[in-house]
Amino acid sequence: MKINTSMKKRSRYISTAKTITWRVIASLDTFLLSWLVSGSATIGMSIASLEILTKMLLYYFHERQWEKPRVVTLVERCGSRLDKYFKKKRTKKSPF
């Protein structure tokens, strides 16, 4: 399967935009929770600022893995196995 270069580039831009917007939301959450727990806005800001870069990188690489066909194939296989498992569970008659 050949993937168009412009689509790959667009996909990377989307992944980057999602990474940044999610990081803003998550960092605000971390700041607010840290502030509430510690009672100090300074400590809350320190904690939130420490995690910004590391979690942006982790999220970006996680997001990019989902673009790989082998990851999607693995998820689809696991999903179909789970579907079969739960269908069997639903069709069994309950003793109650």
C-alpha cells in the first residue's frame, strides 16, 4: 500500500497540532490539581512546567505509532478476538 507523501505530511501536522492542544489542556489540569493539593500556585506552576516537554514528546510518539499499519492491524486483530469472546459470553444461557 503506497501512501501519498502530502497525506503523510498532513498527518504529521495534525499529530503535532493535537499534541500541542492536548498538552495545553493537560498542563492546565496538572497546574490546577497541583495548586489545589499543595495550596501554592508556585508549586502548581513548577509541577506543570516540568511535565510539559516530556509529555508532549511522549504523546507525539504515541500518536505517531497509531499511524503505522502494523499497530492498526494488531488493534484490529485484538478487537475481533474480543468481539468473539464477548459474543460467546452473551449467547451462553444464565443459570439464574
